[in-house]
Amino acid sequence: MRAIRIVNGQPELQEIPLPDGEGVVVTVATSSICGSDIHLIDAGLADGMILGHEFCGTAPDGTPVAVEPMASCGACPSCLDGYLGTCAGGARFYGIGLDGGMAEQVLVPADSLVPLPSGVPLRAGSLIEPLAVAHHGIERARVTDQDRVAVIGAGPIGLATVALLAHQGITADISARHPHQQHAAERLGGHLGLSDGYDVVIDAVATSESLSTAVAHLRPRGRIGLVGTIWGETALGIGACTREVEILPAMTYRCRVPGRDFEHAARALAERPEITDAIISHRFPLDGCQEAFVAAHDRSSGAIKVAFTI
């Protein structure tokens, strides 16, 4: 079968053996590029990997499914509560260590499959994973419909957060750098521009600058939902102390148990199909992998989410 492997920092389409072993083989329909994939490549940490933790496809019985891309011990307190990302034995991620979804087939645990609800086509299913990240971030930040909310950053996770807040009847203000991001934010129900006195700021950038902006725009004792990933040293100024803000990181999502974040994300995507076209900006076949990663690297060129049609 065909798969995209990172070789010397570059994506390369290769022929590899069909997956075999314990689990379920999913025939992949679409897989998308995450910002973390770009960071792994740029840091020299992705060589030899088959990336892709945002993917969907069909189970052996033909059921359309999204896949929670994690494996864990399944027995520690975190796993039993559904938080596989904080497994005591160490979570393993498909597309980050284990072969991921940028391939024609992938072998995954049977309990990782989440059937797509009616109204979610396979071409949209790779968005369920980033939407689940956003849903978990909103839950971690304890957002209610009584809160004034802002979002910093209009990449895929920031836009997914705006979309899910709108699905809950909450209009969030959002800072968006590029015109195509601004258009997508408004299309998803966001309001452009920041003011002051927010109860919650969702930071989808996770840099010293974005955290400083979040603190400055929060009310005292407000909450920062950190859904961006900190990849290096990041400064936090004294304002976080003097304003007594809470910082609530959210890295993955709740899996495998009733009320799993993938289920919430899939329902939102079924009920708001415009999310797909607003966030997925580019589609490529597997043999366009080099062009796809170039597009994903350059957000200023109009890319939001780049997906492979397999």
C-alpha cells in the first residue's frame, strides 16, 4: 500500500507492507496535516514516521468511522476516566510514534473507532479530531453561556473553538491575522477584534506574546484555556499573578467512555456542515504530499487545514 513517510525532513510517498497485527484495519478516506506535524518535522523529530493523527475511513464492515489516535494501558485512573493522554504508563499516539493515517490503511485498537453520524461525509471526518481538541479545551476552561469569551489565533484549533462555541450559542470575539482566517472566523460565527474584561480567553497560539495578550484582556481572576501547544521556552509576566488568572492547558481529549469528545465533535460537525468548507482550505492526493506540506507550512498563502483525499 501507499503511505507518506518523512525522510530527511521531507514527505516521501512510499510503498509499504499492509498493516498486520492485533486490532482493526481502517481503510483511510481522508487524513489532514496538523500544526504539530509541521513542528515535529521542523524540529527533526519526524524522520521515519508515517504521520497523521487526524483521519477517518471505513471499518472492515464498511462503517464510516473517525479514530481516536491513541493507545494506552487502559487500566490506570486516567485511562479509566477516558483521559488516555495522561496515561500513567505513557500514551502512544498514532501518527506520532505509531504509524498514522497518512496511508491507505492503518491498524488501530477496536475501541478507538467512533462511527460517523448521519450528515458527516467521509471527506469531512478528519476534522473530528481537531474539533475534539477544541471541545476538550472549552470544557477545561469551564465556559458557560454566561461568560464573555475571546479566542486568540485563527488557525484550525482557534477556528474549531469558535465553531463549537457558536454551536453552543456563544459568540466569541477572535483575533485573526490573515484575511482568509478572518473570513473563516466570521463564517463560523465569530466576531473579529478583541476588547477587555473577558471571563475566558482561549489561547490557540501558546507563545509568550499570545499569553501576554490573553492576560491583558481578561478580567481579574479570569481563565485562560490553553489549547495551543508550547514548543519552547515561553514567558509569563507578572500580570498573570497580579490579576490572579487561571491557566488551564488542554492537550488531547476524553476517549473511549460515554460522552467522549469525539462524539460531541461529530455531532457538531453533522449539525453545522459549513465547518468543513470553512476550515479545510486545500485538498491533495497522496502523491501531492510535497505540495501539501509546502501549503501547510505557509498560512499566509491562504491555507487553514490541508487534507489528503486517499
